Amino acid sequence: MEVNDINMQSDNCEPDRAAHPGIFLCHQAGKSDHQPAGRYVDFPVSVVLPAGGSGERTGLQTPKQFCSFLGRPLISYTIQAFERVSWIQSIMVVVAKENMDLMTDIIQRFQHRKVRVVPGGSTRHRSICNGVLALGEEEGGRSAAERPKVVIIHDAVRPFVEEDFLYKIAMAAKEQGAAGAIRPLVSTVIATTSEGYLDHSLERAKYRASEMPQGFTYDVICQAYQRCSESDFEFGTECLHLALQYCGTNAKLIEGPPTLWKVTYKRDLAAAESIIKETLSRSACIITGGSTQAATLAVALQKAVSALDMVRFSSMDELSVSGRMAEPAAIMDLASTAKLRNILLYGIQLHQSKEAERWEKSVLRVAEIASALIRDRSPALVGQLLQA
Amino acid sequence: MEVNDINMQSDNCEPDRAAHPGIFLCHQAGKSDHQPAGRYVDFPVSVVLPAGGSGERTGLQTPKQFCSFLGRPLISYTIQAFERVSWIQSIMVVVAKENMDLMTDIIQRFQHRKVRVVPGGSTRHRSICNGVLALGEEEGGRSAAERPKVVIIHDAVRPFVEEDFLYKIAMAAKEQGAAGAIRPLVSTVIATTSEGYLDHSLERAKYRASEMPQGFTYDVICQAYQRCSESDFEFGTECLHLALQYCGTNAKLIEGPPTLWKVTYKRDLAAAESIIKETLSRSACIITGGSTQAATLAVALQKAVSALDMVRFSSMDELSVSGRMAEPAAIMDLASTAKLRNILLYGIQLHQSKEAERWEKSVLRVAEIASALIRDRSPALVGQLLQA
């Protein structure tokens, strides 16, 4: 006798939402807490997201903010990170003119709210400045009371920013006028002579890498851009420097988590994909049949797949495919249809045995195969009936 | 009628060697050139490889140099990168006392030649110093003529260093006394006040990140360590700085490729794995049966799997399993045996059709599945008979 199991995973990048909740059997202990945790921001905060980079350093044709991960461009993950934060009012995405249509299409396709797109300038500072000015001009001219109190500036290629860190930046920016994320230096920084020799090396403990996000009161960042020179616009890279030089504001520096890192090189794309996959795997869903054997299997699987933070079991009836599963061709058909809706469907056939030892071995194998499928999310293998 | 294809991939991390060359049908255009390109180093060069790090920043129990990628620890890839270079004489690996046995075991298991292990000190400089001193003392006291002229210092967690860059470092070190790899800064570097506020930011264009490898004449690095202070040993991190301060040697700085990066954070493990897999995939091998249909398939596959730099086809006879393939259980058995020898074996069953369109579609599907298997290298899926 055989029990057929279907391992189904949604690839639509919304791991936190489930259309059919089913029966929850399992611990949710490891699930990261995205709740606002009672923190309340009582002033308006908006975001400027410069996304004009050409992605030269990845060596790819597509600028890295538009590279796709599991069917969703990187910038969409970043926007999502901000949209999840209830106290963020609006997000101004600044892109190169030639990418305006692409960006508008992404916003529609992934149903982003809160977002507006403005064309970028020829340098980073010009682009950010365009975004800040656009915030002030929203909806045909705003009164001072309607303008954001704090503007958070972030990079489109740092998708893993979290709410609690944004909270720290927003609060410090409101208090100090400016605030920025820092990280320890990974390498020693050295000064070179014009001939390419070592001039001196910096004492690593005294310096930090300046990262994103950064926050400014609207007044400070506006004033900084009004007063700064053409040379700043052309060659500068550091907003905190402008706030210091033109507004006398010494930014508060806050050490951020390593996840703030910037997708810069080709290898970073693999790193980003692995983090996205790991996050999605937390809400993996294994659906079994409703028989007693299936229930036993469900419990055994739940134990075995402990690498996943959450495994959810629900009845086969939800799939409305019962009875058809024994045929590989039927699975292949079902998988082809599901793939169009961005759902990856694989079959695992478990050869049930009365011998306890063989049965346990098979269940372990189901768990091993399921973990690999969830981790790799390979579209090439959908519809396969794998043997456990 | 069915034709069975076996897609076999060696996981023993020696993509450049093939026990059974088979028939080469395919372009090797994209293969990266590992030949010494006529470059000749006429002085003795040795390497010191400090590998004492605890790997705190990855958040893992195992120090990152000992983390395994496709069955081989990271440090073994780094050693391999140096062993491939004919003009490098010896490699001194410096590890924490508690890892001496582990390291000795790795050297035996992966048949490293040229390598000796010495115990590290309590800081990075003490460890490197131990390695340098051990080079001078090799084989019970050496005469000055037998000592290395140039010592290259590298990190165990930078496995992707290439021969042409080592050549540049060795030549510059011999000429200048010291030479080091640099990379552009990814983030702006800022100085902080003791209260955690911005003091000033550095002009990014004037500074560089100091990376590895670095090279020194044996005399310069020995003298630097003889003369430097306890405080240098305790808190310093930069060998180039010691050469400058204690020997008056301004190191020549050479811009290195992005692959010199250091595996530091957990995300870097995913990035390293993707590079290792990409390199291995270059020598992927697809073995088909010997019939006319199989030959047609081979040509079609070769076209379809153009993502791979090299695809090699040889006769099924080499496998000596002909006739057994139709049975899934037989493939599973064969795969279990192969797995013990670190070979991952998957089956793909192609349903042949007389209709040209269906046939082409199936061949494309074989190619798609094969590419996914080669890329993901999932041990959990070995022995499966997949349907194309």
C-alpha cells in the first residue's frame, strides 16, 4: 500500500499570508517577530530610496536592484520592508529616467502601496535631492504641517532592513537632526601615495563604515541640499557629511546588524538569494492526506523537519485532487497548472512498510527530500514524483 | 520506446581532472585559463596562512575556515589554490592549538602536499610571526640560501586567489620589500567621537581597503617582527604597517579582483558556495547511451545546456550498468553505492516521441533538469528517476 504526499510551496513571496490556513500542528518558536512591539512613532516619517545604480560591480546587464529573486526584483523586497512598517507614510523611489516604466510596472505587479517614483539625477546626491524635494511637493504643494518630520534615506540594494532599526534611526534623527547606521570595518583602511605606495594605515578601532539607513529631519536635509556646492553634488557620497558641514549637525551614529549590508558584487546576489530562501522556508507548508497513516506520518515529519521553523499540515481535501495522485502524469499536469500561479508542486511517494525500522527510514527520507526541495526551490523539478 | 539517460557528477572537487576523458564534443571557450602563461619566478616563495580565527561573525559553532562546502572544508580550497602554483615551495598553516589534529586530518584526507602546520599565538600578529619563524627553521635549521626569498601572507578564508595575482604580489614584494592587495572602499569611512557622534568623514577616493594576499621579502617581515612592540603584537592587524614603521619599507599597493574578498559573515558562506558550485559546473559531464537516438540527444543537449562552459559526452559502456537502468530500484542502489565515493547520481527518463515538436520539448526538459541538478548538487535527490 502506498500513501502519496504532496509537498507544495508557494513562491509568491508572501510567506506571512496564507490563503487557506489549514490545521496548525507545529511550534512557531523560531519565527522572527515582526510586530511593532508597542513602539509608537508620533510624527510623520517618509522614505527616499535612491535606485539609480547601474550595477557595474556585479558584472551583469541588469542593474542589481532589478535582479529577480524567486520571481521578485530585489527592489520590491526593499519596498516591502518599508511597507510593513505602519508608521512609515510614503516611499519615494528615485530611478534613472530609462527605468521609470520598469519601476512603475514593478509597483503595479507587486501591488505596492505608499510608493511614488521620481526620475533621478546624474549623481547619487542629485538623485536623493530630487526625492527629498518631491516629498515636499507631494499632491500639489503641502503645508508645513503635512510635510514629513523625518526623512529616512536608504539604498534599494539593502533589502533586509528591519523595523526596530528603522525605529532607532527615526527617533535619533528627530532628536539630533541626523542619524546614521554604522558597522565595524572588515578591512584595515589605508592611505595611498599618488604613486601607488602605502602612505599610512588608519587605526581600525577609531573608524567605522558608514552604512544605510540614515535619517534626517526634513528641515536639515533640505537645508543641506540648498546650501551645498556643485562639487558636493558632483563628487560627494555622504549625506551625514552635508548635514555636518552645512547645518552644523553632528549625526548620531548607531551600530546596525550585519544584515544591513549592500548587494554590491555578483557573489552578493547568491548571498541575498540564500537569505530570501531561508526566510521563505520558515513558512513552508507540507500537506498530507487525511487517513490515520497520513496523520502518523505528519507527526513523524514534523519531528524530522525540525530544521524548518514552522511546518503546517492540513487536509488533502483542500487540494481537491484526491484519487488522482497515483499517476505521475496527473502530478505533472497539476504541477504545470500550479506553476502558472507561481506555485511549485513536487510529489513524494512514500513506500509504506509494516516494519517499524523501514518505515522510519522512509519518513526520514521524505523529510530529507522535502527540506532539499524547499531550500532549492528549483522550478525545473516541479511535477516530479520522487521516491522516499 | 524509452531511452534512459544518466546524469552523473563527480563531487570530489577536482573539476580539472577526469579519470575517463571520454569523447569531447563541445566548445571549451568559456573555461578559465589556469596555465602559468609563461611566467617564471626564479626565487623561492613560501606562504604563511593564518587560520586561527574563531568565526564569531558568522554566528556558527565551526570556525568558518573549517566549514564544509560540497564535502571539503574552506581552508582546503585555499590550500589548493596555492598548491596549483608551481613556483610556490611550501605553505605554513597556522592554527589554534585545539585545531592542530583537525588540520592534520584535513591535510591527509585531501592529500595536500607542500603543507606544514604550526600552532598559532593569541593574536593575529603572533600567529603570523610563528608561521614566518617556522619557515626559517624548516627541516632542522636552514642556511640563508635555502630560506624563502619572498613570504606571501594570506587568509585561510579567502579561497579564490588566483596565480596571476600571486605572481604580481611576489614580484613587487621582491622588488620593493613589501606589497599588498587593495580594493576600493564599498562604504564611506567615518571617524566617531567618543560619545557616538560623527566627527568627520574621509574622502573616499583617497583611501583603500587593505586586503590579502600581501608579500614581503623574508628579511623585511622577520625584521618587522623582531623590532615591533608588545602593543603591536597585541592590538595591531596590519603587516604592511609594521614593514613601514620598523623597516622603512613603503609597500607597493596593487588593486586586486573582487574575488579576493574574505568569508566573514554567514551570508558569505552562501556566496562562497555559489562560486564553488559555479566553478565545478564548468566541468559537468553528461553521459548518454551509445545508440543513434542517444547521439542525436547528445547533440541536442549540448546546444540546450549552453549555460555550462563544457559538456562532455561519452559512451554508456563506461558505466558498465547498461540494461539495468529501466528499474528505479536499480538506480537507487547504484546511487547509494556511488554516494559513498562522493559521486552524486541522478536518473532522467526521456520519453521518446516520433513527433519532432514533442521530442524537442522533452530534450529541452532534460537539459533544464540536468542544469538544475548540476547547480544545486542536492545529496537528498540522488537515485531519483526524474521524468523529462
